[in-house]
Amino acid sequence: MDLVINVISGPEKGQTFPVPPGSHVIGRGQKAAVKLSPEDVSWEHAVLTREGDDYFIENLSALGTWVGDTKVAGRVRLRPRDKIRLSGDCIVRLEPPGGGGLFSSRAFLGLLLSVMLSLAVAAVFYSGEFEGSGSSVDDWDNAHRILAPWLEKQATKGRVPREAVDLFDRVWRLEQTHDYENAAKLWLRMQIVLSTTEKNLKALELAGRDPDGKQLTALLRPNPKQPATQPSDDQLAAALAQFVNRRLAFASKQNKGGILKRM
């Protein structure tokens, strides 16, 4: 996934710098790939490294570098939207090109349209499929037991935001208490969070080629006569996208479409 460095605080605020594969110095020096001017930024303050779709930061300055509120010690893996503070007033952010923020106008409108479209499709195909948090056919608890630890591993590897793990846990507890009004809100929030991750395009592509939801069905209806096999990350990503879409459609239906009406 191509990301850029966007200066969000300091004299160079608004400037963006591409991050091609390789190592790139951040600092005031003439040879710095990300050139900044504050005097409390060192000439060679930090080094940003891209290896494929992975990004790392290392501190080079006695003044220190922070990712969020954590001081960088050694080589730290970066995630999209991570803020890197180089001095009191100089902060940069790793993000998708073109602003890339979730609420930048073009990106957000496109994302909102995608969410509404997928929700509408899910509602058409699944609105009458089940009557509760599970059914005699679909074992939603089994699917959740498989997807929850996998999602935790993806967050540990920096592939999805930690928020997605927290949302998945919270919204499932809400469904167990039949609080579908709040569950629908959290499913929608989770759908948006997942739509900003690097794995999402592949997951949506696989889910789109799988209109019958076979990736998710394999988790909902395991066949005891077939040997158990470990699904791939791509298959689980597609299953997760289908899981969220279908539970969102169901929760919204139980809430009499309230979340759709407010959209």
C-alpha cells in the first residue's frame, strides 16, 4: 500500500512527501528526503524505511522521536494514520495519498457510498434469512470464535487498527443482549474502520467475487465430514467483510431500519 508523509503541524504544514521503497532520512539536512525547518529538529533526526507494504521508523536524534505518545526506541513498525512527533511543534503523519484521512471530503463520500451500497445489498439478500443472533443452520458463535483471534493477530501485526478488535468484541456482546440499536451503530463503525485498512481492497475484491458468501458460510456451517483446513488470511478477510455486512443488515432490520433511515 502506497503511503505518504503529510506534515500536519509545523512550518511545513500541508506539505506531503512520497515514501518509495528504501530508507529515507527525516530532518533539516540538505540530503533529507523529508526536509523540515524547525531548529529543534536535528539534521538527521530519524530514518523512515519502506519494505514492500511495511513501514518502519528509527530515531537518530538525541532529542528523540515519538510515535503517538510512545518514544521510539529501536525500529518501530508504523501503521497508516500513525502520528510521528519530531519536536514540540513538528508532527508528521503516515497516510494514504491525497489526504487519505477518513473524513477528507472525497474519500469519505466515496467510502460512505460504498458502505451504503454494501449495506443495501446485504439487506436485500439477508433480511429474511435469520430471526435471531443465530439460527438452527448458521453457527454465528463458531464464526466469531474463528474470526476474533485472527483479527487480534492482524492488529498485533499492524495490519488493522486496534479499534477494529475492540469494536468486534463490544458489538458481539451487544448482540448477545439483543441491543440491536447500538449494535447497528457499532457494526457500521466497524465497517468504516475496516474500509480504511490496507487489507480491505483485497477483502472486498474476494467478497465481491463471492456473492453467495461461501467464505463466511464455511465458518457458519462447518462440514464435519470434511477434514478441517486452516483458511488463508485472504479467505478470512473476505469472511470478516461478509460477517460485518450481514450482521449490520440484521441489526438494522431488528432496529426497524433505524440506522438506514438516519443515513
